[in-house]
Amino acid sequence: MAQRRLKHILQELTPVPESVGTLKLGDITYEVPAALTPSRLPRSKDLLDINEAVNRDNLHFLLQKYLLGQDVFLVSQPGPYARRLALTFASLINAEYEYIALHRDVGETELKQGREIRKGGNLIYVDSPAVSAVKHGRLLILEGIEKAERGIMPVLNNLLENREMNLDDGTHIIHPQRYAQLEASNTISVGGGHNFVPAHKNFRVIAIAAPVPPYPGYPLDPPFRSRFQSRFVDPVGSLTALRVVTLQSTPQSSLYTKLRNLILSTQLASESRHALEAISRSSLPPFPQTALVKLASLITAFPPPSAGLTPSQLARLLLTIHPSLVYASFQAWALLSRQTEEAGLGALGTPSMSQDEDIGLMGYRVSAIKRFDEMLAEVTFAHSGAPPVVLRVSAGTKTLRPFPFAGDLEFHPTRRFLGLLTCFMQAHALGWDISLIPPAIPSTASTSTSTLVKIFGQVLGYEQEVIHMYKELGGRELVMRRKIQDGGATTWEPRQSMSDDNVLKNRKLGTRSLVRIARRLARFPQDDDLNAIISRSLLAEFLPAVEKINLDTLLAEAKIEPKPPLSNANPVVKDKALIFSASKASSDDTFQVSIPVFKPSHDVDGVASHVPHMDNFYDNSLQSGLMRDLAVDLELLGEHVVLLGNQGVGKNKVVDRLCQLLRRPREYIQLHRDTTVNQLMFTTSLEGGILQYTDSPLLRAITYGRVIIIDEADKAPEHVVAIFRSLAGQGELTLSDGRRVRPVRERESDIVVHPNFRLVLLANRPGYPFLGNHFLQVLGENFSPHSVNNPDQASERMLLQQLAPEIDQDTILRLVGAFHDLRHGYDAGTLNYPYSLRELINLIRHMRAYPQDSLGDALRNIFDFDIYKPETIDKLGEILEHHGLQVPHLGLDAAREATKKKIQDIEFEPNKTDLSQPKEGKHDDKEHSGGNTYAGGTGGRDTAGIGGRGGYKRLWKGGDIKQVPQALKDNVPNHIKEKAREMARDELKRRLEELDMSFSEAKAYGSILTATQAHMLSLYNLLEHLAAKEEERVWLKRQTDGELDDTRLTEGLTGEATVYKRRGMEKPELGRPQIKPKRIRFIFDLSGSMYRFQYDGRLQRSMETAVMLMETFERLSKKEKYAWDIYGHSGEAPDIPLVLVDKPPTELRDRCKVVEKMYMIPQYAFAGDYTVEAIEKGVTEVGNYDAGCEFQPLSNHS
């Protein structure tokens, strides 16, 4: 009781954030809390204008999701808009935030905890921004999800789903509700030495990524994706909404207006919604998100001359706001030149500038630079046809190098050099970072980049530090560097810079599996569905189609027929036993399975703190049957189990529910790409110069006899998963500290496996899009396998009706049917994402919380991920319409339609509004919002400030301005949209003329292309990431710099230098052959029968397959990884060349001719059969090719 009173007193002393005001955004009212750590609030000058219609609509969505407790995924073109949107939202609700920029080298350290050595030799753990956000209730912004290597983001999956995470320092973040329950039961007490930390109830995540494709990057891991609510950021909206708030108004310049229309038209023309549009899509890449805001800033600071820009000046301006044009094709530059002339901007110069041209932006050149004060310099920009511009820019503390240059110089300042220096100065004056892109054309006149950067720093008095880039340089090392302090303590300090389809194969029904089946049948003879038991043991649901057909044939020949599924009642606990009841559809027979409930005396501490608790689990027949099968394996047969299934089907939930009903303590470990064997065994600490080991959850489970869930088992390296095979099969494991795990004690230091210890491995199904490792082949038959599916439609309806009884049952019925067809589309290959129960539940939760939102608005939470996959959006629309779900807009149309909705009103209402008398107020250097004490704040009263009431004057001292909304901007004008359509038509006409093709030929090819879009995307992802997997990097150990390697701490204490690790390409082993391209030959049947019997579609399917292959190989980024060709055989010859290995069809015209040839050959071929000869010849030629591996697919008319 004393401890509980002390806890209560501590809670009373903890300050509760007060409300600073009320935020009204559309139909939502939110009490804005005061920040406990104001330094973690957004302080960027680049926050978005909340009066923009696009911004306001996006902010309304974010607030909806925030109040629902859901995490958000912003799908956006590359650029700053999504990040600024997240920061603006944090500023709007006064939320503290943490930020992580993801890259290829991001690992567990950046997402969980890092390790550092402190003075005295002690090892400490430092929370990452993600962990800090969880503990303190901050907004976590994760940007660049597509850049993180596959397998690393699952580190966060359990945190996103259940607000749980095991930390390396031995503490465990748990859900705040679970923490409160443990407190109420006196399990957690003050000073009790527990390791539980509650996740803050206000913790939220906003993830940001570019869509892949069309942008480069890694595909989203489905379990990670399904934990978010998606929002597509309209690129046209972001272009217009991303403006500098400090600009008084949009520049009233004809140059700005004309270029603005050209930029928006180019963006709209670059968006393809159909296959034929993809062929004719403009070769001109869309402008970046910052194009309009940079253009406005330039024109405002450097007014263009009244006579207009010269062709060279116009080219330099466009290259500045659209840098990727440097590497664009000649056709793209020619198209842009035509567009500038049609827009009345005049001719466009070439992207390469001659040595004697002035290339300062807008025709300006630097004429003078002098110091203004300690931190600023005054730069004068002269122009022959306009008044000079004088701007104050940031400067260093060193003496400025005199300018203009005079005397003996170590370089020759050409006109081009001075022009580039002017561009640098203009960009610097506008507060931009600078990237100097080398010329794309070798003959282009160049200048020494290092000299240019050095002189730029000297004339502004900057200290300079050079970072030499190399391939293995880690992402953190770009901005931070490790510093070793006196006494051996380590810390990081800012760096001062200037600047393949994994298909389940060969799953055998071995002796161990047969014994497991026999034991089960002997124990439960009434459960005699042998077909289901064998299929489950072989994971038949995940077998390739041909192997699945062969298995069904073998079972049918053995008279092992499938039986109707059992109807499973909800499990109940009765008389210290968990009872499962099931009945057969063919009779009234009912049988029961009784599982003893775990005895608390076997693990007192575990029962008190490690038994999962679930408030809302909606029982259904399918999952009740799965729980029964798991309970039989785990508790009665003593088996370890592995569960495979799509994301969001409830693998974790089912196991936790079973442990809850059985009162079974469970531990949890989540694997990922960087998981090591040592991490599975223990965590390491350094105390007084002595290494200490703390047992991991796995060792605790072994010692105390608990169930341990090994989540994301397919994401870890295969050699890590291999330890579970030995542990499950032989009960043996050897630890790096010398201890051993054994079934019986052989030495005093041995850890004996408790008889109640059970392993439960969770993983996604093999194959695309999960891209897991071949861990099942490593595990062998030591685990009893179970496949986890989405509930059947009846169970799903019952579950959703329990979740949201107020939603119309007919709507739920239609949604369940639609999602059933979505999953069928994934199985059939027409969709590329396995929509799960998790997405459907989140959809229902949104509809329940915000009934005023349309169904289309709610579905955007799920479908905005596929905004750049028009064939997917079309298929989704067909399925929804089939089930009577009327959604007028999907995809890009839905995102753009959102900007036309009723404007959401937004206003900030302070809690205190009383007035006394106008006064100056106190002055300080802090930001204030509301109140009547300090001068220079916003939204206050009486005092001098901005956006408030009652003050006698306006006074702004920086910071965010909270004020009443102003008029909203108009939508994109119709004439711009029409211009985009005109550009697309012109580009298609030009491309057809260039390819010497008629419109009818292009249309015929486009119809074939349309029929293969979904399969093409799957094949593209398979081939692209099969090649990428070969180049995945590893941890290079024994390095002299990088991240501290926890396995070499002892060596570090003794003075060893090579105690670091770094991500990099693994050096090939001695004698290992060089990686060579994969050699593939595709052989098509072009005999006369293909034409004669084409009524069944055989010839059409062959042509579609050929188009799918040619288009996919043409789109690959690493074409050199594959050496492929296409041959045909007919009644006249076994080797008819269609595509040669050294001459792939790179042009659309060439690919079209291949299809025409395939159609014509069968029309004129004589009878005969050269199938065998074609295979023999192909095998010989492919085998003789010097390749890494060979494939020989054969296409026939089946």
C-alpha cells in the first residue's frame, strides 16, 4: 500500500500539459496542449501556408488519423512537400517531433538504441529518435522509406501494431493500457526493479516515401505497409501549395505566369493512366516539387529584364529549377524548346554553355562583395538592362578575399567561371544549398569544380572542410563523425560540411512429418481430415500452381479426398481447461479438445507480467480452429510451430489470444536484416571495465519454460534462423560466452531446456511481394507448419459487425465481398498486393469514426499506395462496382478531386480571451502563442504582436503566425489541363512518326500491352530485385571507422583499432567465380496449329507473353544482369530467331515487329513438329554461353 501511495503522489506531482487553445479544423475540434519540451517543436521557416486549400485538406486528414490513433503513410513525389506537411501538422497541434531520414545504411542502431562507451569504461545505451518519440509521446517522422534496404523496417512492425518493442538495454516498451493493467494488479511497483516502459498514448508515426515504381527504390514490405493509413500527395497540388510563406504575394510577372503554366502542363502530361498513354508519355521529365517556389523566389529577388531573357539565360534558368534536364534526352530538350516558343518565352538555348558566355541567372553578374557585419556580407549584382540588386548574405568569420579579383591569381577567372560564381552567389543569397552537377556532354566546356567551390568560400570568409565520397561511406558518416574523448569515451558530433522470387520449393513429407501426423491421428482419431493434415504439413496453399495440381492429383489417386471444413465454436475456459468444440457439416457429431490451463506455480513471475492481454478479440470459426490446432501441437504434442501467411491475417493476434486463454507466459523477439546470433542470446554491458551479459528473451524462455514468438523470421539472415533448427530439433545451443544450452545438464554452467519451452516462428508467405529469405529450407522438418489465412466471408462479416454494429450490415456485406475478390485478384496475378483483414478493419474503424466521410475518402487510406499503377486502380474500380460500391473517383482522380471539396475551416481559439488595456508587453527572445504578457507573440491579447486582438501595434519577432484563414487559391485552370492533353497528343504523334508506325499499329500493340500490365509489374519486380539481391551489402567487420561493433568491445578496451563495422559490398571469396549475367532463352511454338486453332486464344496468349517479356526487360535498370533471346519453332525449322541475345529490341517499333512476325509465321508454316529439336538446340546454345546460370522456358499453346 505504501508503494501505491508513493506512486500516486509522484503522478500528482508530474505536471499535466495545459491546453493553450482550441483548434477547429473543419468538423473537428481539438484542444491543443502545451508542449513539455518546447525545443522539440517545429521551428522551420519553411512551414506550409495553412490557408492553401491543398494544405488544409491534407492537414484535416492528418488530424483525423491522429485522433484515431493511427499512423499515416504519405505517398509523395520526391521533394520537401510531404516533410513540410508533417512539420506543419506538428506545429498546428503543438506536438513535439522526432525525425529520421532513412537511407541504405540505416540499421537497428538508428531505429532502436545505439551504444557508446562513457568515461570510466562503462557501456551505455542511447535512445534513437524513434524510441524517444515513443517514450515522450512525440510525432515520429520517417522520411525515405523506399531508400531503406529490405528487411530493416520490420524492426518497427510490432511498435506500430501493438506499441511494443524490446530494447537492447533490457527494457521493454509495452502498450500504455497494458502497463496500467500491470500497475493495477501490483505487478509493477515503485522501486520493484521492473524493466517495463509504457509507450506514450500520444505517440504517432508519419512515414514518407516516393511511389515505387515509377521512382527508384525498394518495394514496401506488405506487413509494414498494412500498418499505415495511406495518403497520396497530388504532385500538382504540391507544386502550387509549396510556396514561401515569407513572400508577400505571387510574382506578377509574365515570365512567372508563362513558366508556371508550362510546369503544370508538363506535370499533367507526364502522368499516364493507361498502357497506350505510357507508350506516348512525354519524354520530358516532370519538374520537381520546388520548381515553382524557386522560380518565384528568383523572380522576386532578381527581377528579369523588360526585354526578356536570351536563349542561354532561359536555358540556365530552366536547368536551375529542373536540374535533371542536364541528363535528359535530346528529344526532351527539343520538346521543351518547342513548348517555350509556343508559350511566348522565345527560343531555348542548348544545355551546354560556351566558354565566353555570361551564365548568371536572369543575366545578372556579381560586381562587388564587401563585409556588412560579423555574420553578413553585402553582395551587389549588376545587370546591363536592369537596375542593380544589393542583397545581404550569410558569411563566415574569416577575412573576405577581395572581389573583383586582382593581382597575381592562382587561377584564370573566365567569363564562364564568373558566371558560375554568380549562380552560386544567387543561390546562396536565396538560402539554397548548392549541388554542382557536371555536364552531361563530354565536349562541354568545363571549369575546375574544386577551384570554384574554394573561391566561393574565400570571397565569403568561410572555413572549409572537404569530405571525399566513396562507395562504402555510411549514411550517418555524411553528417556525423565518431569522436573518442579522453578516457576512451565515445560520442558522435556533427560534421561541419560545405558543400528473386523466393518460391517455396521441395517441401518434403519426411519421416519426422509422418511421425507428427501419426501421433496426431492416434491422439484425435475423430479429427480424420487427412487431406487437410497433409496439405498443412506441406504448406500446400503456398506451393507453385503446377506443384499444387500435382499434389491434388496424388491425393485423389490415393483416395484422400478433401472434406467440408469444421464449424468451430468459440473456445471457453472451464474447470482449469481450455475447451475447443467443433462439429462436422455432414453430421451432428461434435467433438471436443481439452487443453489444460498453465499452472501459475510453474512460472510465478511470468504469469504475473508476461501473459498477453487482449481486450477486443472477435472470435470466428477459422481462427478458433487454428487456435485449436496450435494448442494441440504446443501443449499436447510438445511441438514447436511455424506460422506462415500474408500480412494482416492475425498471426500475432491468434498466438497472443491462445496464450491469454491458457494463461501461458510468452516472450517476443522481432528479427530483421541486421539481427545477429549474439543478439538472440544476450545483450552486452560494460561495468567497471568488465563485460556483463544479460540474457535475451530467448534464453529467458528456455530457462523458465515460456512460449517465445520469433516474429519476421523470413527477414533475418539464414545463418541466424539456423540456430532455431538445432534448438527445436536437438534442444542444443552454444553461447559465445562459453555457456551451453542442453536438454540435460552435463556441466555446471549448462542451461537446461525447460520442458514447457516452445518456439513459435511467424513469417510471411514465400514469394513476391514479401521477398523473404529461404528460411524454411533451413528449418527442415523440426517445426509443425501452419498456414494462416484471412477468415472466410461469414467469419469476417461477424467480426466486423461486432467491431462496428452501427454500420449498415449491407455495406459490411458488400465490403467483405469486395475484399474477398481483391484477394482472389492477388492469387490470380491481376493485383500485386494481398489485401488483408487488417486493411478492412482499419477501413471500418475510419467509417465508424467519421461517418460524414464518403466511402471514396475512406478507401483512399488503402488505395493511395497504388496511385501510380493505373491498371491496379482500374481493377480496384471494377471490383468495387461489381459489389455495388459506388466510388466515383479512384487513384489520381480521387486525389485531385479532394482539392475541390468544401473548404475545411480552420481557426485557433485561445482559452483566455479577456482584455484589459493595450500595452507593450515584456520582451524576450522566445516564441509565444496566446496570452497577454510578452510582446512580439502571435494570437495573443492586449500586447503588441501579430494575429491577436486588443494590441495597439503589430510586432513580429519571428516564429509561426496563428491567424484567421484567408481566401483560398483557385484550382488549376482548365486551360492548363487542356494544354497537358495537347502535349500528350503531340508527343504520341511525334513518337509514331519517329518510329515509322501508324496509329492503328500502335493501338494494336497497346491493346496487347494493356492485357499484360499486372503480370508485367510482377515480372519486373521479380527480375529487378533478384538482381538487386545479388548486390545487397553486408556488415564489414574489423574496420578502423564506422559503427562500434558490440562483438569486439573487449578488443576495444585493450587498444585494438579495428573494433568498428561498416555497411559495404562483401569482397568475393578466394576462388569464387565472377558474377555473370543470367542466360535465358524463351522458345515459342509458331507451328501452323497455333494459327489454325487460335479460336481458343493460344496465339494471342503467346504474343502477350512475348510483349510482357520484351517490355519488362527493356524497363530493367540493370539490363546487363540478363542475357536473353527469343526463338520460335514451326513445322519447317527448330530455330527461328525473333530476338537475338546481342540485339534486344530497344525501340517500340522493333518490339512491334517481333509480335507481327509471331503472328505471320504460323499463317504460312507447313505441317510438322520440331519441338524436341528446338529444346535440344536451345539447351546446347544456352549451356555454351558463359553465364552465371541458365534458364530455358518453353512456351506452347496450353
